[in-house]
Amino acid sequence: MSLKLFFLLFLSLLPDSVLSDPRDTEAALICDTNNTASMDQRRPFITNFSATLEAVSPLIARQKFATVINGTGNTTVYTFGECMKDLSQDDCNLCFARLKTQILRCLPFQRAVRGGRLFYDGCYLRYDSYNFFNESLSGQDRTVCSTGDFSGNRTIFRDNVLKLVRNLSVETPNNDGFFVGSVTRGNTSVYGLAQCWEFVTGAACEKCLASSVQNVTSCAPKKEGRILNAGCYLRYSTKKFYHNSTCASGQGNGGNHPLGVILAATSAGLALLLTIAAVIFFLRKRVLRKRQEKKQLGALLDTVNKSKLNISYEVLEKATNYFHDSNKLGQGGSGSVYKGVLPDGKVVAVKRLFFNTRQWVDHFFNEVNLISGIRHKNLVELLGCSITGPESLLVYEYVPNQSLHDNLFALKNVRQLRWDSRYKIILGVAEGLAYLHEESNLRIIHRDIKLGNIMLDEDLTPKIADFGLARLFPEDKTHISTAIAGTLGYMAPEYIVRGKLSEKADVYSFGILVLEVVCGRKNNPFNQNSNSILPMVWSHYGTGTLSEAVDPSLRGNFEAEEASRLLQIGLLSVQASAELRPSMSAVVNLLTENHEIPQPTQPPFLNSSSTEIGRGIPSKEYYSSKHESNTQSTGNNMTESWVEPR
């Protein structure tokens, strides 16, 4: 099958999100601080916590709820997640993907945290250190009322709210734990939804909702009210927020009035006509989109053919000895990389792309359309691709000395990076990023700068690799809003919290990389105590002892003043405010010229005493991604991490 046919078939199978509304508005985040565990249980508990988060997603994607237990004894983690039953599967996946990024604000062992629960209007997630699956009520249940008051007749409004929530509490246990409905009297309408979690049934569901009825009435005359219990969720609103499924109407005129029957029939007919019109509209839109996709694919084929990038699949298959395991260099989130030797004797790295995700499309287009036209000594060069065989292949220059991560942490049989090599690597990465941001014909943001994506050639010259997450940046924009993607610990706070992407997100990642290279230790976002890298370097900066933060394995073989400057530049690059971070060209100047370095402000390390990242930045989301593999590699090990519904 040609790539063109495969590509079109692949896209045709992807789900469409029509009239999508995942209701991913946060209702409440509750962190359980009842932690009496010893610190030696910390690492296995966090490991089990991460494992449950990974295991929950595929279950949610199949059945909209998930119950996961991982670990033994005092390090066992119990995790539950569920979507509202009126959501489509696509909306459920989207809601839950955002939910996972924010539950990490209740990081285990931060300020004695041992559990957390996060309520969205479309989904729910909870983890804890004990089996809570039989709980319907708990001491941490919440009633959340909106700020705006109802402007009409408050007496009628309150009566309608009371009638609605009572109806919901009666009907929900008898309808598979879920019910929606409305009450309209006196020209005042109220809409509501109630759901008991999957493990709460029968009498336990009734008990939970009875408590909800008692508490939610305290919200009236507020326009909205929510009950967030351990075993159920209930919400009322002046707006219809749910998708039509089951109805629990409570009309004020009562009975089956003839006029009501006529109006109901007329409404049903209009709804049918609108549905047909909507189907026709979206089918036409889909056809037009497919035509546009074919046009884009044709343009890509022209680009490849005109640039002479295309290499036959058979040539690359033979070059890698038919992708034999002995030639495998590594595996990342988007594919496996193999060492190959072309017929002319040139050694290359060949990447086989995975086809099971939407990200394959972005990755392939990014590499071929964006990166094939740029050249820089500090960027891994794309030499070609194969688009005519049974699978898509990307061909890169071969970089023999593995990744920066491998050289610092993973591989034992490599020489230790000396101070002058570390300085050279940091400068080279800065120059490569400055080229991407300001000097190339295209303005490109990498989005995944980290140790594992910096390859080292035979002279230890750094080369930035893996542009699968890269984004082309419009010249007339200061930032763009996009789905969050990247690697845990390297993502800038404004990008995580608001999806606000600019070059300063790469600058932040670069700053983390600088601190890791100089200090010889990884940034661990799960551990933000005084011994972790950001608070530790910031503390040394405050006491004027930055040279004490340098990697002790260097045994003092470094320039103290030079090391202090590098660490200051790192701190300057990871400031909480994106506007205060320098451009990469300014960083290059600071590294090559003896300019005075501005005084940095506090980096956004997690403040253990609150749910803030740094000072004054409300944390609406925190880090989430696939964990990097620590397996050893012997070459171009290009990895990729995504924050996406899976």
C-alpha cells in the first residue's frame, strides 16, 4: 500500500469530535494531608501512584470508568476515575487527559499529601493510600456554590431547585446511577445532573444523594451549585449544561395538557429537522476536510520529490539488515531508531514511525516540512525519508556518542564529561535554539528540549534532535495556544497552566537542562524539597555559594566563576515570569561575552505549603507525560512525550 493510500485510510479511521464539549471546568481539587507514612515508603508509593495513572487511561477509553490498585502494604495506591455518562467517548478522553495533568498538584508526600481527588464537571479522579471504594460520604466532601445570584424571583427559583434535586435523588439510583433533568415553573428553568460513581450502588447511592439534597439547597439563590461527595456528584444550573439522554422533567403545569403534547410533537419534529441539517453540514465539512488533506499530502509528496529526500524503502531495509535488533539504537514515544549503512558507505540513523496514534501525522509532517529545509551545526540533520514502502521511515545523520542523558546518567562505560565539554555543550544547545527561534527562515519552537534529545557527535558537539513536537510560530504572534505536550520537569509554568506557548517555553526547558548539566543531577518534579535541584540552586544563589552546587564528581576541576555564571544563566532562564526570561540570542551573548548577568527572580518550583507553582502563579495544571525510559542505548535514542488522551 502506498503512503498516500495508507495516510488517507488512517485519517478516515480517526474519530471526529462533533459539537465537542468535554466539560473540563474544574469544580474542586482536594488534597488529603493525612499522611503518617515514613519517608522510606516515599519512592515506592510515588512509583505505584504513577503506575496507576498510566493504567487508568486505557480503561477510561474503553468503559468511561476505571478502578486500579497497585503496590503492596503501606505503599499500595488505590485510584479511581470516571466520566459523566452523558459525555461521548471522545469528550470523556479529552476531559480525563486534562484531569490527569492537574491531579499532580496533589503530589504524593508534598506537605504530607497522601491522596487527592479532583472534580471536573465532566469527569472525576481520585487516588489514596487506603481502599476507599466502599465510601459514599467522607469528611472531605464539598459543597461549591457559584458567585452570581439568580436575578429573577428567588422564591420560585429556590422551590424549583429543591424539586429538581429531590427528583434527581430519587431517579438516579433507579437508572444505573445517572440522571439528568429540568424543572420549569413561573418562567424559571433549572437544569440538573446527578451521578453516583461506579462502585456506589443501591442504598449507598441513595445515601450519598440524600446528603447532596440537604447540602445543595444552601447554594440557592446562586445560579449554580455542586455537591462533590466521595461517592457521587450533583449539580444544578440556570443553563442546560448536559447532553440529552434521560430526562427528569418537573413541569409546573403538571399532567398531559393537550397544548403540551402539541408543543412536544412540534419540538420533536424541529429537533429531527435540525439533526438532519446538522448531519448534512458535518458530512459536507468532513468531505471538504478530506479534500484538503489530500491536497496537503500531494504538496508533501511534491516537497519530498523536489528536494530529493526520498530514499527507497528497500535501500533502507537492507541498510539496517532488515531492522535487525543488533542494529537497534533506541526507542522513543514515536518510533524505533536503527543504525544503517547506505550503499555509498554513509552511516545513518533510520527511524521507523509508529502508526497507532494521531501524533504520527504531526511527527512526520514536522520532520519533513519544517526541519528538512534548515541546517545548523547544533541540529541533527534530516537526510531523507521513505514514503513509498509499507511504513514511513525518517533518515537522520548518525551521531555516535549517544545522548547527553546517556553520558551524564545512564551509561557506565563512557568517559565522564569534563567541565570544558559541559560548557561547550550548553553553548551549542543555546546556539541551536537561537537559530530555531530567530535566525532560520522559519520561526520554530522545539517544545521538548531535554537531556535525552541532545545528541553528542564524535567531538562532543551537541545536536538538538527529535522535532516531532515542534511548532511553526507565526511572525505576527507573541504566543499561540495549543494542547500541552512535552516532558515532565521541563515544561514552563505558563504553558502548563494556560497552554500559552512561545519561545520562552524552550528557554525554560534550556534553563532546566543547564542546571542538570552543571549540577550533575536530574530535576525531579515529584520531589521539590530543599535538596532538589531548583530549590537547591536558588538557595545557593541567595547565599552566594553557587559553586557549591556544581557536580561533585568533577572533584573541583572547574572554573568557579564560570560555573557561577552558568548557574545564574540557568536561573535567569527558569524564572516564573516568561517575560523576564532572556531570549536565546541574549543567552548566547551572556555565554560568549563577559556581560553582567541580570538578577534572576525565584524559579517556579512547587511551593509545598500551597497549591501554587512559585510565587503568585495559580496552578491550574501540573505536569503530566509519559515517563522517560532509563534503558541504556547505544546511539540516536530519540524520545518523545505527549499529554494527550490515550
